Amino acid sequence: MVGGGPAGLTAAIYAARAGLDVVVLERGVSGGQVFSTFAIENYPGFPGGIAGPELASRMEEQARAWGARIEMSEVGRLELPAGPPGGMFRLMASKMSLQAQAVVVASGQRPRWLGVPGEERLRGRGVSYCATCDGPLFRDRRLIVVGGGDSAAEEALFLARYARQVTIVHRRAGLRAVHQLQERARRHERIGFLLESAVEEITGADRVEAARVKHLPSGRVESVPCDGVFIYIGGLPNSGFLPDEIRRDAFGYVITDDRLATSVPGVFAAGDVRAAHLRQVTTAVGDGALAAVSAQRYVEARA
């Protein structure tokens, strides 16, 4: 399994239970983006929600209990079998190289950058993509959250625990987050909104001091004082290590069939790295289960 998020860990649980020799290669911490999510409120079985790190820890513990090995090593290249289909794949990782009869690619996605002046220069100096990681550092500060989806609303609510003021900046006239999250954000006394607006520049000498925000209908630009800018505008797939033979869409997401097989026999894809209409923890878990079963059948057919 390449990736130790919900898709990779679920695949590991299913494959290990089936008696396969399973190794999960994860470049960071187990859980992927779930680990840096403060609370997950729509995961079945937890009506009051569950903290992301706790859910990730439970998944990892279960995978290990069934015999899966979890190695902290980043995969830099997947090499296809030299001969006809059915040979061994080679995974070239930062700390090791492994051979495998089948591979489940569950490498997830990374945050998409705004691509505006000041963003790269001030990363780690007020520009962040992880409220859970950095939010407590901004107690009683003024913050901007860029984005209008579930993640933006959830993280704005989390940041409001610490910040003096949180302003959500979104290009559209309304948020895209689910109704419950929108209502909670709108009712919060420390959360405000700049809608139909876009951040054009992040300014500051050594740290974030302000963001230049353009009101799109009028073209008016104002400098909004702030101490941090948290960006939640989607992601980009971690698929650059895959060979060209594995088909991807225009954005780099891996294309699969209904059994999550890729264009290369023996390679399957699951979770956020896969081309799909919805990316949630629940869909990642379902993907992981199906990819593992498909991989198991592929291996057994060649035994």
C-alpha cells in the first residue's frame, strides 16, 4: 500500500485479514490528512464526531493488529515488471526498496496553493494549510481562511477557538459547505465573511501582516490586516511517482474502473488520489476495502 491514510489503512486491514503479506509505505504520519483534521462529524458510528488523530490512530492500530507492517518511507518511483503482466513491481522509497505482486496506490492529495505573491515567501510565517497544526499559535490574533467548502468552514470554526477574529474569504456569493457547517459559522460571533472576493496578495516583512483582497463584482481592492492566512481551496494528487503507463486525468488523478483497477494490471488506486466525484473519509474507506479485495483476487489468480 502506498499511503497510510484511511484508504491505505483500510486496504491494509482487508488484505492482511485475507492472509497477504502487507506493507504500508507512508511518507508522514499514519492517517494522512485525517490526522491534521480537528474533528470529523460525518463518520458513521460517531454521532458526536471524532477527532481526526484519534480516528487515524485507531485505524493504524487495527492494521498493525492484523499483521500489516507500516513503514515511514516516501515512495519516489514505482517500477513496472520488466516482462509480461504478472511479474513483480518494485517500489523505490526513501529508506528502502520493496517488491510486490500487487500495489494499492492510496497516496492521497496535498493542499492546493493560491499561487499569489507572498504565499511561498511567508509559508510557515503566517501562511498555513493546517489549522489543527498551527491554530493554537494564533491565540487572540486576526486570521483569514480562504475557501468555501467543508474544510474551510470546519477549520474556521476550529480557529475561532483561539483567534480574536476569523474572516472567511470566498470567490462565490455563498459557501459550498454543508448547511449545518454554514449555519454554525454564520452564528459564531468571531467569524465574518468576505464573499465574492479573492485574495490577490499576502503581505508582510517577516510575517503575515495583511492580505490584499479584491471584491470581484466591483473590482475594489482593500488591504485586510491579519496575522495569518489559512488556505483551503482543494488539493492536488500525489501521483507524480507513478509511471506514464498508469492513466491519469488532466489534473493528475488516477483513473480506475469499477473495481479500482488502473490501466496497469496489478496496480489499484483508492482514496483521494483517484479520479472521483466525492472525496470523504467514508469514500476513502470504501475504496480501500474494494481495492484490497481486487488486489487479493489478482494475486490469487496468479498463484
